[in-house]
Amino acid sequence: MIDFTSTPIILTMMLGSVGVIIPVISVARKEKGSSLYGGIAFAALISAISFVGYQIVSKHVTPAAIFSKNVLVDDTFGSFFAIAMLIVAIMTTVGSFNYMRGKTSPAVYYSLILLSSIGMVLIAYSTDLVMLFVAWELMSIPTYVLAGFAKKDPSSNEAALKYFLFGALSSGIIIYGISIAYGITGSTNIGQVIAGFSKLGPDMTPLALLAVAMFIAGFGFKIGLVPFHMWLPDTYEGAPPTISALLAAGTKKAGFAAALRVIIMGAIALDLNWAFALAIIAIVTMTVGNLAAIMQKNLPRMLAYSSIGHAGYILIGLSIAPFSQIGIQASLFHILNHAVMKASAFIAVAGIITTLSVSHIDKIRGLGKRMPITSLGLVISLLALAGVPPLNGFWSKLMLFGAAINAGSVMSWAPYLAVAGVLNSALSLAYYGWIIRKMYFEEGESEKRVKEPKSVIAVMIFSIIFIVGIGVYPDPFIEFAKSAVPALTNVTTMH
């Protein structure tokens, strides 16, 4: 059952209609390089995020829900993720204004960003496994094309091919998990599947375990969890740098939205050992991501491994989710923060690549003088990613590690998650500091200031305000994350 007046349906109509109209306009105008299409896409995304904000402020959305008879639920959980992912889509669109200048098929490019945004938003609001899968494909298929948008660049073609192959594998694993869940419970509604799992006998529990494992593996590919991360560095390096921002900061968050919707199955069907398994994956993911990032010399590749590390931080909250609602709250807060921090870093790198045609770390010596605003935005983003106070990343990491320590009264191993997180945050300062040192403390071949793309400057200014603003006054956003946490108490008692 679908409510056609709900937020997700209206967002779909808003973004979908514009996404279809833009290519039609391009055919009618017979223009290849007009910035008109980017402006139309930007206006559509601003309208969409404004509508979500209005729905939240006017309290037209329900509290975060797990159980719903509808395939889409208009709740604060979905609205929270919609805000985060639409911010990323807006940053990607604005950051692309300069990148797409003079390139072919700009209308198709911006149209695909809008269509992928629809998929991301629908994932956040989905409470039915089939609807979730349809939204997953709607998000993924446009990004396969966008990753290979630079058709004449072999690395872009390789990025798109690897992304497509692993994405197809991910989708196959998810649909297999859905089929098992449906076979056991006779329903694809997430709430009914949870209720069905809670009543299983010992002979059927292994199948329930397999179904949830399939979901974790399928979503893990998109999220970039170890050992499902193999495609990610090559794709982020080869894809257009603006699209890497969309993938790292947008589609990964959609993966977490999907995982959070179905992770409750693990809280019902499985015992404490499942949480321990997620904790192990969290530690391995953050450690592998940060260790690999230290060894990289290519900026997009370094940021790609950094995003793998942050997937591990977010997973800390998920691993203690059945026993700590603060853990999920912290994960949601870090998801919002990371969306802006990572998108800002990739857009800054996109500006550097577009302006100077360099991506090797040794080529950014003296960049602080040549591109001061872009450099400042990149530095603020990197320090926030490292968790340096008083920036926003500090507060969400503090909440994550604090929740892990508090969960020690229930799970003796939980405080070790905090120890691993702190050590990895310190480790990340090594390669973030390396970038900062190259830009500000080493002399480059030229110190002549170059003209920075205005669109990139706009993204940097927004990012700095967002990162510093939340760092100085995080309370409203922490409360927003708290309101988006589903009530797990009535779920876990079903076990």
C-alpha cells in the first residue's frame, strides 16, 4: 500500500519529473555545453530538501518506525537520511558546474544524478524488502553510468566496469536474502519478517541467519566494509572526481540506511554473538582502511580508503545497536557529518584536478597559496574527518566511542571498540597531516595564485560553515539524530 501524498512519493515526482525533462530540453535546444541543466537540477534538489525540511518542522512525519503496513513510511528516520543524501547531491551538482563545462552530454549527467537521488531517498523510506531492492537498483544503475562518464578515459571505463560487476554481485546477494526471508515468513514487509523471525524454531534459525548474513554482505559491498571493499579504491580513483563525492558520501549512506532498516532482524533472530561479529568487522574495516590510506599517493584513492575507515566507525554504533540506542544515535549523527565532510573533501579534490590537472600528493606542494579557499575547505574537511575539536567530526566520534564504553556493562568487549576507534583516529592524522603539510609547509614549483572554480568555492564555503557550525553548536543535530532512532525496546523484547 502506498500513500501518494507522503514525502517519498512527492520527492520522487519532484526529482523524477525534472530528471526526465532535462534531457528533453537538451534535445530541443540542441546545446551540448550549457550550464542551464546544472541550474535546473540544483533548483530541483533545493526544492526537494526544502520540502523535507518543511515536513519535519511542521511535524508532518511520524516518529521513526520499524513496523508499518505500507511499503514506504513517512518517518523521521527516512527524512534524516533524505536530508543527508540530498545535501550530498546538491554539493555534487554545484561542484560539477565547472567540471562539466565544455564536456558532452551535461543534460544526461545531471539527469542521472537526480535519478540516483530518487533511489537513495526511497531506500531511506522503504519498509518493504522488494521496495527497498527496487530503490537500491534505481540508485545504483545511474551511478554505474556516471562512474564511466569520461568515456575516453581508460581508468574511468575500468572504474565503471568494476563498480558494475561488484554492484551486480551485491544486488544478487540482496535478492537471495530477500527470497530466503520471504520463504521463511511468507512476507517481504520488514516488520512482518521481524515478527516471523522472532517465532522461528531452532530448525529454521540457520536459514534466518543466512538471510541476514546475505543482507549484511549485500549492503556491505556498497558501504565498503572489509572484506567487501575491493572495488572501491579503483572506482573512486577512476570515476569523475565529482561522482566519487556522490558515491563516497551519498550512496554509502543509502547503504547504511538499508542496513539499519534490516539490522533489526539480527537483533531478533540472532543472539549476542552477532553483535560481536559486527564489532570484529568494524575494527577490521577501520584498521584496514586507515593503514591502506597511509600508503597511497593519489588523493582520490587516499580519500577512498579513508571512507572505508569511516564505515568502520559508523559500524561501531550498529554493532551495539541491540543494546544501546545511543549507539544508533551516534551512528546517525556521524553519517550526517561524514556525508558533508567527505563530499567536501572530494569536491575540493575535483577542483584541484579540474584546475591544475594533478591528483598526486607530491604535486600539491604550495597549494595553500595557489588555491587558498579550496585548500582551506580541504583542510577543514580533513581535520573534521580526523575528529579534531571543535569540528563536527569530533562530536560524532565522541558519541560513538562513549556509547561503546557505556555498553561495556552489557558486553565486555564493547569498550575495545572505543580503543580501536581512538587509535585509528590518531592513525588517520598521519595521512591527513601529510596532505596539509604538502599544501602549506612545502614550496611548490610555482606559487602563482590560480583562478579557483566559483562552484567549488561555493561548496567549500558551505562546508566550512556546516562543519564549524555543528562543531560549535551540535545540540540541534544531535537531537535530530535522536528523533530518527527507531524504538528498539519493543523489538528486542520479542526475542
